[in-house]
Amino acid sequence: MYIYFTVIPLHSHASFVTVFNGLNFSEWHEQVQFHLSVMDLDLALLNDKPTAITDKSSEDEKSFHKSWKHSNRLSLMFMRMTVANNIKSTIPQIESVREYLKFME
């Protein structure tokens, strides 16, 4: 038995998401959540931003912080790719995926 893994680029997933046009938040949000979950990038959606790393931080805390930052960065990129161009220019620079979703809602 063989197991094959297929890597699907971020932009390919984004092409399957309905473009957010300002009137279809529920549908867009559901699709974004699904695709981020499938790509295992929903950590930043599910968890609050971790506290800053210090000299006393454990390896687990450092690892979680790194994973959260990665998830947050890629999730923001994904969401921005699925927003209509005429809306993008009106969105302030937001650095948290959760804050971005709140603003979009």
C-alpha cells in the first residue's frame, strides 16, 4: 500500500473560495475557515496571540509562538487573496487574523 501526499499551493486553495465582496461575509467566512483548517493553518484563528517570548520561555512555548506566527501570517495572506480588489484598499493594515475577521464582519 502506498500513501501519496499532494502539496496544493496556497493560491490554489484561494481560487476555490468565493471572493468577499462586502455582502457575502457568512459564505466567505465559512469557506475561509474550511480551507485554512484543511491546510492546517487555523491555529491563529483558534488561539489567542501567545505572550512574547522571554529568556524563561520553555521550548514548548517557543514552538507554539513560532507556529502561531506562521499560521497568522499565512492566514492573513490567504484572506487578503480572497477579498475583492475594490475592498482591499479600504482595509487598514491589521496584523491579527482574528482582528481581520472582526473588521470584515
